[in-house]
Amino acid sequence: MTDAADGNPAPGVTIGKVVHDAARDIVGRVMGHEGPHIQLRPLAGGREWDADPDRVRVLTPDELLSALLAEVNARSRQPK
């Protein structure tokens, strides 16, 4: 999912989008890109990781809703 001309993420994989990283089989929010990698962060926050742009895809609306709901449910189970 890169633009061959400049190595930047392809259209659709923009900052703020939620994507699936197939290499790690996890979902993350796009925080930026550096060189050949995209920086992703877990939906609940936490440490960023570098992802291969060829291994990420933007979630469908149904997948996004499911991922966000799973995050809310996980947060609700944490002790207060």
C-alpha cells in the first residue's frame, strides 16, 4: 500500500485511520510514517510500532465498529 514514487503510504492509509497490521494480526491507528514504515498505535493507546505498508489495510466500517466496541468492552473490564 505504498506510492511507488515516494514510498509514502498509499491514499486511504492516512494519519488517524484505523488499520489491520497483517504481520502482527492486530489493529492500530495510523500515527505517521517514517521512511518505509507506517507508525501504528494500539486503539487504547500505548507504544507505537512500525508496520510494513504492504501488510496493512484500512478497516471496513463493520470491522472498525467491531474493533472500537472491543476496545470499549476491554476498558470496561479493567479495575477502577
